[in-house]
Amino acid sequence: MINEDMEAWRETFEIMADKKLMRQIKQADLDWASGAKDSYVSCDDLKNA
């Protein structure tokens, strides 16, 4: 269990250290909050792609 937790934290820190990825995540949050839901793909569309 501790190893799994450590791995999850390591992955989180890697994501947080990636400035480009963090900008994309923040932009996605802003798009979602503003109702720009056309920026997203549904799960069904992903499964059928």
C-alpha cells in the first residue's frame, strides 16, 4: 500500500512539474466552468473512435 501511495505522489509531482501540461489542465478547467463543453469528447465518442 505504501509503495502504491508513493508512486501516486511521484506521478502527481511529475504532472505538477510539467508547466505545459498544467496550463492545459487549467485551460480545460476554465473551458468547463465557462460552459465550453464543445471542447470535450464524450466517453461514447472515444469508445467508438
